[in-house]
Amino acid sequence: MVGPPAGPEPPFPLRLTGPVIAGFGRGSKELGIPTANIPVSGLSVGGCEDVESGVYYGWAGLGRTPPPPPPPPEEREGEIPPPAEPDKPAAAAAAPEEEEEDSDPRPAVYPMVMSIGWNPYYKNSVRSIEVHLLHSFPATFYGATLRLTILGFIRPEYDYVSKDSLIEDIRTDIDVARRCLEREPYGVFGKEPWLVEGL
Ligand code: ADP
Ligand code: RBF
Ligand code: MG
């Protein structure tokens, strides 16, 4: 059959958003594959509460990483406030000289592969959403907002006889995602303004 290249089919695209939270602390350390975890409560907000567990791919919009919160008041006792500059309004005096160029190039859109489920290999007791972005980052970005456009299902979650076979399958998932997203009908979704709006 010859026809126009097929794009995502229902129920895709699915859209999901949430802040990057701390996960199980294994992705980078044990598997060498970092995964940005977002709260599962996002599934109900996005109308995907009955989404099947498994491995999915799509595009991710990543917002700026918020600055760390100020220390609690008791730790600030005795701290001397900086002197106000007389001829400058307070806000301008506190503003940094200039945005450091390219140190935080986000918000930006990246290809992603993700797992929704129970991580049977680790026998988790809670369902999790974990997103691996196909990009190398110089630092972590906990607290940043992730916006996801999920375009397809790759496979169900499996239990594995070894960690190496789990890693091997995730590497294959990454290749599948990269190749699928290169195709025009999937590529166009990476250009949707939704992915970076409000980030
Ligand atoms: P955790 O168990 O807290 O999720 P991981 O070891 O899975 O920790 O590491 C994930 C964290 O690493 C993410 O929250 C993010 O801040 C950072 N990170 C760096 N590079 C990536 C990437 N390519 N994809 C996803 N997260 C990344
Ligand atoms: N965990 C599993 O137990 N079984 C899987 O089939 C599985 N597939 C995954 C596929 C991808 C693309 C990703 C990013 C993760 C997958 N995981 C799977 C989750 C993995 O165990 C988890 O990311 C680490 O334990 C870190 O929390
Ligand atoms: Mg993780």
C-alpha cells in the first residue's frame, strides 16, 4: 500500500505536564540512564488516568530550573541585609548584571522516551512516570517543568533476568524513539508551541 506517511493514531497524541521530582535514585547511578520523574497525579490532570503501563516516546518541553528556595527564617537570623543602593530601585539593584549566555538554554524541546508503570524488575510498590530526554545535560534540573507530547507506544514493561538485559532494552527503546521522531508526521509535533508555552 502506498500513501502519505502515517502519523500518530488515537489515543495519541497524549499530553502531560508536571514538575521534575526526586525518583528512586537509581536511573543514573545503577543504569547509567537518567530519568526525570514527574508525579503520577499528572495522569489524571492530562486525562490519561487509564493509560496502559509501558514504554512510550514523544517530545518533551523542558522549562528553566527554578532557583533554590531561600533558607528558612531561623537560619537567616543575624544575617545582615545588603545595603540598598541609594540611586537605584531595589529590584534593579538585586538583578544580575546580565543573563549568562547559554548556561541555561531552556526552555527547549527534546526527543524523549518514557516509562509509565511499576518497574517490575525493581518490584516498585508505586506507579511512576520516568522520562529520559535524548540529550546530554551538564547538570540536573529538579523542579523544572516538563511538558510531554506522547506520540506512540513501544512495548509493555517487562521483568528481566539481569540489569544488563534491562539496560539493553532501554537502549533499543531510545533508538526506536529517535528513528520514529525523525519522521515528518511525528516531527511536526515537536514544533507545537504548547511544548514551551508558559515554561
Ligand atoms: P531520580 O531517581 O531522582 O529520578 P535519576 O538518577 O533518574 O534520579 O536522575 C534523574 C535526574 O537527572 C533528573 O531529574 C534530571 O534532573 C537529571 N537528568 C540529567 N540528564 C537527564 C536526561 N538526559 N534525561 C532525564 N533526566 C536527566
Ligand atoms: N523497568 C522495568 O522494570 N521494566 C522495564 O521494561 C522498563 N523499561 C523502561 C524503559 C525506559 C525507556 C525507561 C526510561 C525506563 C524503563 N524501566 C523499566 C524503568 C527503570 O527500571 C527505571 O528507570 C530505573 O529503575 C530508575 O528508576
Ligand atoms: Mg529517575
